[in-house]
Amino acid sequence: MPNRDTPPRLVGAWLDFHREELCRKLDAVFAFDGNGMEIWCRSEDNRDCRKLQKITESLRNSHDVELYLTQLSKNNRENNNITWTAIPPSIAENRVLSSSMRSFVLVNPPRAIIVTDSEGNSEIRVLPGSSSAENAAYSTRIMQSRLVAWANSVLRNNRTMRQYALDIPELIRTAFEPAFGAVLCKRARDVCRKHVKDLAKSIRDLNKRLSRAFPKPSAKPVGNIAENIKNEPPKTSSAVVDRADRISEGVMVLSGRIYRFIYPTDHTVDLDELKRPGLLASLDALETETGDFERALAKLT
């Protein structure tokens, strides 16, 4: 992040990078040094690279700015996604998830349909002239495609949540740095508020998607049980910075748990995982805490 001696135009370019949501689309590292900065960036989309180049173009006449871009190949992009031929067993063998996928499916393939009654029970009805084997294979492929879409959406949401959480502590520190001046500090607060709002949305989306893979709880957990997070609303600048750090740390822990839910390292549950609250309970608590933090930031002037 910029330091108190970083020239204002470089700070402004860094804030524009976040304001334009490029931080979510590009894997970038900024290094500030005296009158210049270096940016190392990996991208899947040339359009995002051009946006970053446009942000830095006007700075080159007065500052030493170096931009190093790496375009990810098609194979790199594909490796980030789950395909229907390689669905992790944690997804393919999750009966709760598969059942939730069937509960709303009404498929009309050429020679079969899946019919769902009012109680959520599904069955395949073979149309005249088709074999049960053909239609069973078609139904399996439809289910696989839905599982793949669900898993990839969870992974995308998880990456988005993680990225917003990584940026928030740096943005809030910039917002409280008087050396940057009132205008840049206000811009940093505005960008930070937007990041926190988007972080809260990412958490809600993850909660909604992941809830389909777990049995419904018999009772709602009581109290805030997210790791490393307190309930008291922050009232001072130092408390706000501390809360941003705590939420960011909580998201990092939760993000790792979500990834291991999709890609478990083995077929057993770690002892540390058994000592923690359930994944959905932690998401609920983090969603509440992020909402409280968002409202606290709205009160900052």
C-alpha cells in the first residue's frame, strides 16, 4: 500500500485501481518507491489490462511507473474451474446437494423428462421410443452439469470474498492517513465502503449457495461465533482499523475452510475443524459482523 511519502497522484492511481473493481479481476501487486511505483499483474482478460494501462498512462510524464503484465493462457484459465469430467467426490457424493438440485429441476430432453411433485420427489419418465439407459445417462449428465455450475460459482464467490477482504485493511489505513490530504482520504473511505458492501454481498451469496449442500439445522446458532471477531461497534479510527483487520483475518480462515470443503485434503475431518463452529454458522456470524462494520463506516465523515 502507499506510504505517507507516496506522491498524491500515485495514491490516486492506486485508489482508481480499486474503485474500478480491477482489484477483483486482476492479480496485481503494487510496489511504491519514492517518486515511482511498479505493478506486477496477471490477467485473464486483455480489456482489464487496458484499463490498468489507461490509469497509469498519464503518470509516466511526471513519475517513474513500470507496469509488468502477464497474460494467462487458456490452460491456466481452465485449470481454475471444475469440469464435469473431474467433479470432486466431496461434491459428486453429497446427497444433500444432489437432492436440492433435483428439487427444482424440470428437464425436457428429447426422449425423457424429470418430473417433480409438490413434496419435492423426482422421477424420470421415459418417453415412448427411448430406452431407460439412454435417458438415465442424459439425466446423469444434467445433474453433473448442475453440480459443476454450483461448485464453480462457490469457488468464484470465495475468491471474490477473499480479494475484497485482503484490500479492506489497506484502504481503511489510507483513509485515516492525514499526510494524504482530505480529498484522497475521502476517496479512500468511499472505495472502502464500496468494498465492504460488496464483501457483505459475497458472504450472503456464499451462504445461500452453500446452504444447499448441508442438512437444515434443527436450531439456529445463538450468538456471534465467527473466529477472531468481536461484537462491539468500532467508535474510533484505531478501532475501525482493528476491526477491518479482524474481519479480514476471519475471511481468510473461512475462505480456506470453503476451499477445503470443495477440495478436501483427505477423507477425514481435521480435529481443528471439529472444534470450530459449522461452516454455515461461521458465515452467518461473519455476515452479521460485516453488516455492522458497513454501518459503522457509513457514519464516518
